[in-house]
Amino acid sequence: MHLPTPPTRKKSLFMSLALSLAGFLLILFCLNLYQYLRVKSDVASSMLQEINSNELGGLRSFFSAIEEKLTIVRDWGKNGVLDSRDTISLNKKFFPFINKQKRISGVLLADNSGWEYFLLHKDDHWLTRITQPEGRGAMAVYTTWKQPEKSLAGHEKSTRYDPRKRPWFHHTRDGKIFWTSLYSFKETGKKGITASVSWDRPAKKNSFYVFGIDISLEQIQQLMHHDQGNNRGIIFLVNAAENSILPANEAVGKEGAIETDKLLAALVNTWKEAGRPVLETIRFSSGSHQWLGSLQPLVQGRSIFWIGVAAPEKELLTNLHNTLFRIDLTDFLVATAGGVLLLFMIWKNGGFGQGEQMEIDPVVRLHGLINQGEGAAVEFKSTVRTNLKSGKRGKEIEFAWLKSVVAFMNSKGGTLLIGVDDSGRIIGLDADGFANHDRCLLHIKNLINQHIGAEFSGFVTISLLSSEEKDVLMIDVVRAGRPVFLKIGKNEEFYIRSGPSSVKLSPSQMISYVLQNTPARNRA
């Protein structure tokens, strides 16, 4: 009997080669797809936050200038420079104070008796309104002026207006700036906000002044319009308390105009549901399109007004798509050729090698760093936010480890371990009292974004490990390659690593250090 010829060994190996190659290419395709989606997300987020930061600069500068003016007037008042009963004297101070300030609608000065001085600059003249309480009402004296001491006309009228009942009339003992929510101005009827400051009246007990600056919503909108260039994103302002949204521009895509109000309402609702995150990318849908958005407080320390940006994901990534496709295709062809060569070697040698290195276990690495001890590239901190001596939370504890992160970025990088005391003993994070791991990681991320900058988050990798039934934060930091500062209030501080310590440099020392550690080609 003639039996069928069995497949040859060569044919069997060829089939194995083909199946192995097909599996290799499938895995490679999945890895490349994952890498593409991850890079796409990171790039879209970076572009969006760059748009937000660029637009925010002008707005923050304007609001900082307003706060500076308020501080100047408060100092005048404390020093007895302001005479509330001398209108001409007030004119001489406040006419030049707001002259040619197109963004300021008016200024107000009032005391807790109900007296008020209000100044408004119109086209070619000035208008003052002096309100004096009388019985159950008040008398308002209106005067138009050509110059501070030269009046043109005036009239009086009875009114029930009381400055003490206005949203801006707010007295704080610490002299902090107060920002109102959105409301309607008395004289013009326009909607806007007012920033105010107060101080105790010199030599008069239980008496105080409040000074305010009006800024109309229309003027804020014009400021957001300024210098948008070719930006396709929508810049907008949100009054989170009143759900009011003010876009600076209409959204326009490839299909034409988009309903901006509905689109931004969808973004703000998604943002609120997420817990109002600061500078985090929020993805949402509008119609059949995917959009990205991001928000942050307009004034640091207050969240009445938020500045935001929204942009279609496709348009943010138009140029990136083609670039990534070319890179992925090249990688795919090179990997295919390498795969064929690798499988040929496997076929020749008859099996798979056993020489692959395994990735170091994070907990093993943690104990290795602890055994290594603190040095130029390793530092231990006991807690994230709690002072173990007092048992209370303190910003000084947070700034202590943030200084180390900045120092690592400005030096050669390093690893910060939080939950490990100075002796190298793992004590965990229980003292910080976080509800869960996600809250802890979110707190760390927010502090880095707020005090170092979201643009540097790519240089930091945060891991939460468990060892000996205790949690430890491992923060790996790489060198940033450009100066990084720690923002504390209005100050910026520069740190480097010197042995096991983070050292603060003076401005002159910083310049010298940066010049010495920057390659000549980057300084040219």
C-alpha cells in the first residue's frame, strides 16, 4: 500500500514561521495602536493647556493691575490722604487714577454711614454722584466735570439707593481684595463684577471705608477677544455659582458655525460632575464630534470666575495625524524586517532564547532606594501634608517636598519617597488622612500643577506602592532641561540639589547656574 507522503520538516517549520510572524505582527499592531492613542491624548492635552495659558496671561495681568490699584487706594485711606467730604480733592486723586483706563467702568468710595462717592468717565467729561443718607432715603448729587476742580452742571434727586446694600460693600479685617459675583451696576444698568477693598477709618472707632472698581462683562469679553490670533478654540469665562457662560468668540468648524452656548454648557456640566478639576483635560461630545476642554480659576485663591477653553479634538490633531502615521508605518516596516530576521534565527537554532530581562519590581526598587539612603538623587519625606509634631495639616509640609521636586528638575533628576522617615523606616501615609488612594494622587497632582506648573507634569511619574502593609508614594523626577520655579504666593523660588539637600539660589546664583548648565548651542 502506498501511503501519502507526510509533510516535510521544512514545510512544518515554514508554517510555524508564518503563524509566529502573523502573531508577532498582530501584537506589534496593538502596541503601536496603544502608543498612538496615548501620544494623541498627551499632545491634545498639551495643546489645549497651551491655548489656555496664552489667553490667561492677558486676563491675569489685567486683574492683577486692578488689585494693585485697590492696594494703593487702601494705603491712601489708612494714611488719611482721602477726605470724604472734599469732592474736588477726591476728583484730583481719582480722575488721573482711571484716566484712559478703558477696561474700568467706574470707581466707588463709601463708608458705613451710607455716604458714597461714585466716579464715571464718559466721552469728553466726568460724572460724579455723591450720595448722602437722609432719613429713610438718601439725596444723590450728580455733577459733570470738565476738569477735577471745574464743574459743568449738576442736579439733585431723592433716592432709596444705599451703597451698604450693594454686593461690593464688603468689610474684611485682613484687608484682602473682595470680588463680587455677576450683578447689574446701579448707574449704567450693565452687568459686571466689582473688586473692592476696605480699611478702618483713621481715628474714628467702628467706622470704615470700602473702595471698589467696576468692570463690565462687555469689557472682560473684549479683553478675551484680544490677541487670539489663529486660535480655533473657544475662550470663555464661567461664573460657576450662577451658571453664566460668556464666550469670547463663536465656535467655527469645518461644517460651519456651531451652537456655542449648548457646546459650552455641555463642557461646564461635565466639568462640574468631575468635581471642578483645575487644568485637567475634559473630554465631551457635541453632536457627532469629540471636543476637549480645560478650566482654571481666573484669580488664584478664588473660584467665582473660571477661564476656560474648548477645541475640537480633530482640529487640534490635524498635523499630528499625518506625522504619527508616517512614524508608525516606518516602525511597522522596520519591525517586520526585524521580526523575519528574529524568526529565521529561531528556526536555525531550534528554539526560543531564555535571555530576556525582567522589569524590576517597584517594591524591590523601593527597598533598594531606602537601603541606598538619602543623597543627591534620593530624598525621604514622612508625610504629604501633615505636621507629625502638631498633628495638623500645614502648607509648609507640602512646600518641603515640592522644593525637592523642583530641585530634582533643575539638577539631574531623582526620586522622592513620601511615607518614609529620615531614618529610612516606612511609616505610611495614614497621618495624612486621605479618603482613598485616588484622593491622595489627585492632591499630589493638583499641588504640582498649582505650584510648579502643569507644563512640567511630563517630567514627573507618581506611583503609590504598598509595603509592610503601609503606603508609600514614589515620585520619580527627570531633569527638565530649562529653569523650573516653585510658586509660593506671588513669589517664585529656584532650587537645586546639593548632596542630600535642596538649596535655594538667589537670582544672581540662579543665572550663573543656568548659564553653566546650559549647552552653548542652546544659549545661542
